[in-house]
Amino acid sequence: MLLNSPGFHRLQGAISAAEMRQRVISNNVANDDTPKFKRSDVTFEQLLDQTLSNGMPVLAGKRTDTRHIPIGASSSLPEAKIVTDEHSVMNNNSNNVDIDREMSLLAENQLSYNFYIQQLNHDVKMMRTAIEGR
């Protein structure tokens, strides 16, 4: 079923990461002038790439019972993580938020989020078309 597929779970994880990234970037922008504030970022895509490109051949077994041992690569997705940049400094007050960079990251994240939602809508539409037999 489409809703249980690894592709759907990856898409769901990407949407969650984009939502988290929106909150983190908004927090960075809100604290642009806060002394000693350190900006944060969300890592998901890098973790997903590492998980998917582990170089192992893909062999998957179907589990018919939760007590069965999984065969093949793990279908679990990495969790999005918030990482704080403690080392760089942008201002004299030890703040490292560059408002121009944050705004461009915000726009990039919005475009990614819109793409993920469009892809989700397309997948649901295709599933609905298959169910209705059109």
C-alpha cells in the first residue's frame, strides 16, 4: 500500500524536517540582535543520504509478524536533528546570525516544503485514481 511504502515515509520525514526547519530559522531571525545568541540549523537531508547510500545491496524480506527478524536494509528513517553553530561569530556581541542568509534559507525551505506537499498531493491523487479505476 502506498501509505506504508518507504517513499511515503521519506516524504513524511522530509515534511516534518521542513516544518522543524521553519521554526528553527524563525527563531534565528527573532534573535538576530540578541547578544551571545548562536544560530541553529536542522539536519535531515544529510542523515537521509547517509542512511540511503550505505553501499549495501538492497534485499528486503516481508515480515508477516512483528516477532519476525527483519531481512535486508532497515527501512527506518533518521530523525531530523537541530544543530547549533557554537563556533562562528558575526557581530561584536558574539551573535552569529546573518539575517540575509537566514532569509534566503527561509525562502529555500519554503520552496522545498511546497514541493514536498505537491508530491504528497500527487501521490494521493494517483492512489485515488487507481482505487476509483479511472
